[in-house]
Amino acid sequence: MPTASMATNAAMRRASRTLLRLLAALGLGVVALGAAVPASADGRAWPKYLHDNGGSGFAADSALTAATAARLKVTPGWPVQLGATISTQPVLADGLIYVGAWDGYEYALTPSGAIAWKRFVGITTKGKACQYPIGIAGTAAVADAAVNGSTRSVLYVGGGGNADANGKTFSGGSAQLFALDARSGDVLWHTALGSSPDHFIWSSPAVYRGSVYIGVSAFADCPLIQGQLVQLNASTGQVQHTADMVPSGCIGASIWGSPTIDEATGTVFVATGNPEPCSMFGPQVGTTIRPKRAAATAVLALLGLLLAGFAWPRPSIRGIFWGGVGLALIGVAATSLLVVGPHIEQPLPYTQAVVKLSASDLRVLGHWQIPAAESVFDSDFGSTPTLFRGTVTPGGVARELVGVANKNGIYYVFDRGDLDRGPVARLRIATGGNPPTSGNGSISPSAFDGSHLFIGGGHIAVDGQLYPGTVSAYDPDDLRAPVWRSGLSSGPVLGAVTAVPGLVMVGAGSSIVVLDGTRGTVVFQTSAVGSSARPSIFYGAASVADGVLYQGDTAGTLYALGAR
């Protein structure tokens, strides 16, 4: 996390991604084609992950200020205890608070903290050796769409899996995208996007011009799957287009962050995960290369032949035996050369990369891949791109930019119109490495308030002192150095950064931290409710509406903090 989202929040895939990221009985109603438009995105609503399709993480909410933030306290009726870890960002729309949890339920709560409805959409499990059970990891999105002949508020959320609400596994499950009635929680449609438990939806959906865009990822690295970006009809759930991040038969390039959409140009930006070597010749085309396994098999076979040859009791037969073996080996080598061809890895340019696609048909319009010199172990992108505008250097020409952080601790900035040329700026925002949960690199999506870029990450020195977590503010017209950098002793920033005018909010380890957006000083901090038996940290991001901050933790506690 991706997670995101963990998204963003998906850092939690097998070892390096641990904490990092069914329902056949549900009937499908008759649906009608119609347009879908994002719900209102003003300061009183937070309709999707990172607030809007540009991934700004910013709401123009004037009810919470630097002066009032210091007086934040728990709102009456809160916190609310849900059934499992919360890695999603609360969605605030239609007078309700929507949040998904790892128990497989999407919850809708009232401002008083009462549960209006909840809907089970699936759990994925694959055993302790791979990844423990996870239900909903990605944030939902609310949009208006014509379904069943009428326009209604629809909640789109990733789900599916191979276990029911009691944790009992079954075969034939799949990762799915669900469309729920936002007011009642009723299932309007659901579409399978890959077999479970290998496939999983860490990504959060984005709705644009009647379509829903969602990334498909591996549940963990055991095994990887073919990463994909899928475009579906928002009214019917029908798959319209699919962009494969690696060739058919190959695996890797999971999209466990979320798609960001440049609505002005009709383009989509995604950042992808790590690759797995893949052959390009003969019968091995599209199959994963396992050089260590192949070498071990060859050594064992050779040892077996040697043992058989030397143990043969009669020398004359032994000579015939070895002559036959030699001829057989020559024949196999010749056949391999003429028929199979050399075992050469094919290029996988969309792995560990930023990819730009057409929103209309998911054609790839550009890409940039991290060079080997900048890679670290498991150096994939687990974050979501942010759109912003700036000159990059003082006195330069204003450009439309996109930025995203990598586990190598570098935040890459690109010209949206010339992605293939590579980064126009590289910002060192954390010490590179893995896993992010230990303070290495960053999987945190940034926020942009219209004038400054706010980036969260792991440990890096601030005024000569090393902190486990940091938030850095940059002026997009001068990216040479941060305007300020704040060290956070409570832990790394894993979820997305959230901003409102004058304030920046993050979850850092076990704390919710609110910073002054101008100076980077801490104006409010509170710790999660937890215990030694069930410690709590924050994977998901905060959302703000009408002066109230909402955020969930790994103990399943959903907080609402207000200054009134």
C-alpha cells in the first residue's frame, strides 16, 4: 500500500510487503448504460482516495485551521471499533463516512458514529507462509451513475477473494470490483478481475467519463501475477479495456498503488511493481525463468548419471552406457539450439516504472523505468502519482508535472507531456531500502495544496538527527531543496499525506500528526488507542470534512477528531 489504498498501503506483501497490501450467491441486477461523474469534491466531501482524480490529497476546508487544530479532540460517539485493520482512507459523501476493513466489510457510518449499513465483499487468504487474511485494502470511490434505469450514488470498491465471512476458504474465488448502492449497501454489480488468492485489489478505483479504472496486483509475491490496469463501464461493470503491464505469460508489474487521471488531457498515470525474469524464445516464451532451480536440477541429474556410470558392474557395458549418454547430450544440445533457442530474458519496460496511458482505450503513451543504478532490493513503486504544476527551477517555464515516490527513497518528478525523457527532478526524501514499515524508502502518496508539495516517507536526517519518519515540503517552482522538513519520532509515514489550507496531516507510526503547512511545526499529535497485545499504527490516510478529521488504525479503530 498501495496501498493504498495501501494502497499506498500495499507495502504489505510477503516479507517486504507484509504490512506494506466469492459471493456467487449475490445476484446481479439488470443494468442500463449511463454516464458516471465523480461526486462533489468540495471542502465538505472527500469522495475518493486522495480526494480527487489528480491525487491532490487536498480539500479546501476552512473549518480546520492552524489555530483550531491545537484543540482537536474526539468527537462524541467516536472512536468506533470495526472488525479488523483499516488501511483505507475514509470516504466522506452523501452525509455518510465510508470505510473498508480487513474483515471484508465495507462500512457506512453516520456522523454520530452509528453504523448505517455494512456489506461483506470478500476475504483473501493464502496461509501464514505467504500473507495473512485481508479483506478490503483499497479505498472506495463514490460517483453518480445510471444503474437499473435510474441515476444514483454508487460506491465502487475492490473486494472478492477465496474465503467467506467466517474465514472458511473455497475454490473458484476471484478478485473483484464491486458497485454498491451508496445509500443502502446493496450490490448493483460485481466483476471478476483475476483468480483468487493470487490476484488482489490493493488499488483504489478512479471514476472518469462513465468508466471506472482499477489496478490489479498480486496478493503477495507468492507468486507474482501479470499486473494490469482495467477500465470498466461504471454502469454495468463490463470490462472495456485492459492494459497488460507485462506480456501474456509473464508476471510482475503489479499495480498496487492507484490510477491518477489528468482530466485535462484524458490520460492516466500509474506506477508499477517489481518484475520477474521472463524468457523470449521457443516453448519457454512467456514463462518465468528459474535459473537457480534449473541449475540445481541439472546438477542432481549429472550426479545421478555419474553414480549410475561408475556403479555399473561390467566395464564393457559401462563404456556403452557412457557412449549413449554422450550421444544423447549432443542430441539434446542440438535440439535446444535449433528448436528452443537460447534462454534469453525479454525486456519488461513497464516494470518498476511510471506509465502514461490513454483514458479512452488504455493505449500506452509513454513510460519511464527506474535504472539499475537507482534500484534497491524490491525497488518497486507502491505509491500513487500526484499531479501538480510548477517551473521546477526558479525562472523556468511553468509545466504540468507528475510526481511519485519509490522504495529507493527518491521522489521522481516528470513533465507530464514528456514522460519518456525521464525525471526533471529527483528529490531524496528517505533512505532507500525495504521494508517501508521499518522506515525505509517511501510508499506514501504526496499532497499538493496548489502552492506546495508535501511528501511523506521513512527515515532521513533532519538537522543532523535521524528520525524514523519525515514530512518534507517543496516549492514546485524551486525543487532544489525542501522549504522545510519535519522529523517524526513516532514512526514512518506509510499512508498518504493529507492537506487542507495551512495544515498537513499524516499517520506516523502510532500517531496522528498535524503539522503547520507553512513552517512544518507540529500543532497537534495524538496516539492510537492500543495495547501491548494489540498495538496500533496507521496504514491509512486521514480525510477531512467540515473541520473533522477521520482516520483508521490497524486495530480497526476509526477516529473522528474535531475542534468544536
